[in-house]
Amino acid sequence: MPAFKTPFIPMSEITPRTVFLDRRRFMAGAGALGLAAIGSPVLAALDAKKSSYTVADTLTPRKDATTYNNFYEFGTGKGDPAAYSGDFKPLPWKIRIDGLVAKPMEFDVEELIAGMPLEERVYRFRCVEAWSMVLPWTGFMLSDLLRKVEPLGSAKFVAFRSAARPEEMPGVNYPILEWPYREGLRLDEAMHPLAIMAVGIYGDRLPNQNGAPIRLVVPWKYGFKSIKSIETITFTDSQPETSWNMAAANEYGFYSNVNPERDHPRWSQASERVLGTGGGFFGGVERRDTEKFNGYGAEVASLYAGMDLIENY
Ligand SMILES: Nc1nc2c(c(=O)[nH]1)N[C@H]1C(S)=C(S)[C@@H](COP(=O)(O)O)O[C@H]1N2
Ligand SMILES: [Mo]
């Protein structure tokens, strides 16, 4: 593994200097990409039923989806997660669900994968940085997992935490974000059928850089809500703290529903760059208009009836 070095660059810091650093570091990391790609254990391809939750958009090439990543536990450069996640051990893996539930449980992820009805869904995915992709995810509905622990009536939110392993995840040795990375959903959002726990992309198990062995995918929200490599899920009665909100509350709200009508304080959210269409660090030169709720409004807008989505960004 090449020597790891991360400068202090928040996700929001899209400046010419960042671009310069990133390009240089991306090139430096490129030699390690092949190694990192075969660093994950060899596992059987996932056997999943095709879901009707699918969009017809052109799929993002696998190569782009696995080499252009945000996963700050492995560094802040887009190429860092692919270059520096080779030592990460996604197996064996336990995921614990606790808090305001009748039956706190711990699951072995392999047993979970064997026991859950797996589906493949093609979702649009929109990063708050204004690039987007379209991926075939394999997974199961988050609601099917959450029901197993029998949530109490007092539970109103669900809090998620990623692994934070200084030995395996070089980025967590730097105070870039509050570690472990944490995210949260309101309970009704978490129970929505579009919210899934993903264990694969393109029919194969998740590469480390995409959040192995298990991650959240919430396609109507900005990408940072879709927390990777989850170790714990906790039911709470108050809104949980989330890492990006703790870092810059005026820029990254708790809801973070994709919304072209509410610009980021420092850039427009009206359109997005399509990942895989060139453009290096910027993740695409082709643009498309950003859709409210990332195009999933027909399914999810009712969750926010009566809410001011500019105020509750
Ligand atoms: N634990 C953790 N989860 C994370 C992140 C992260 O840095 N750490 N980055 C988020 C952001 S900003 C995005 S856009 C997506 C990227 O997912 P991908 O690499 O599979 O495209 O992961 C999200 N989940
Ligand atoms: Mo993101």
C-alpha cells in the first residue's frame, strides 16, 4: 500500500487548489487501483430478483462507480477509497440494531444476505457536490430489517454508524469528520420501500470503496445520507446527530432531500454532472437538470406534506 497522506479537505471545499491536489494524488494512487480491486474476498455473485423499482437511464460504467468515490474513512480524494481500502476487512461482519426496540439484535451479515429476499434495483444517485450516477444495486428493503427488532412506539428516528478502524481505514486517523461517520433518518423515511440496505452493485458484492459489506441507499436524498459499512443502527426518540451536519450545519441539513430549488450556499443545485462522461475530478462533463427528490417525488413527496423544504434542507 502506498504511503497514505490526506490533506484537510472538507467535501464542500471545491476550489482550484483542491482540484490540483486531487489530480496529483489520483495519479499517485492509480498504480494501487488494481491491487485494491482484488483485495476483497472472492464471493459468489448475488442471486437477486429484478425489481420493478428501476429507471431507464444509462447505467454509470462500473469503472467510474468504483474509482470515483466519497468515503472519507479512506481519504478525501475521489481515488483514495479505491487506492487505500485494500486492507479493510468487510468479513466477518456484525451489524447491531438497538435503542428503542423490543428485541435488540445482532446479525451476521453473511447470514442476513442468505436470509433476506434480495432484489436488484436501478436507482439514480445524486451527490450534494452536483454529480450523479445510475447504478444497479442489490439489496433488501431497510424496513424488512428494521421490523425484525420490533420498534417501540416511542421510536421516532433511526441513527446509523459506520465502522471506524484506524488500522484498516487510514482516513479516520485525521479529524476530517466526527468518526464514526454517522447518519440518520426519520422513522417514516427509514420505513419507506425505496430505502434499501445494499450489499452489491452490478450483481457482485460491494467493493470496499462502495461501502462493503452493507450500506444504506436512500435515492431521493443527497448521497452523503447513504452511509457505508454500517455497524450499528439505533432507534431514538430525538433527531440524531449526523457527521456532515456537525461539520457544516448551514450547508448539510438533516433532511438533505435532493432539491434543485435550494442551492448549496456555495454552488447551484439546479443541474448535475453525469458521472462517466469525462471531466476528471468534476465527475462528468455532460449535464442534466436535477429533479426534485431526485425524480422520486411521486413516491416520497407525501412524507414531507406541509413541510417547508427550503427551511428544512
Ligand atoms: N461512512 C461513509 N459513508 C459515506 C461517505 C463517507 O465518507 N463515509 N460518503 C457519502 C457520500 S458524500 C456519497 S456521494 C456516497 C458515495 O457512494 P459511492 O462511493 O458508492 O458512490 O457515499 C456516502 N456514504
Ligand atoms: Mo456525496
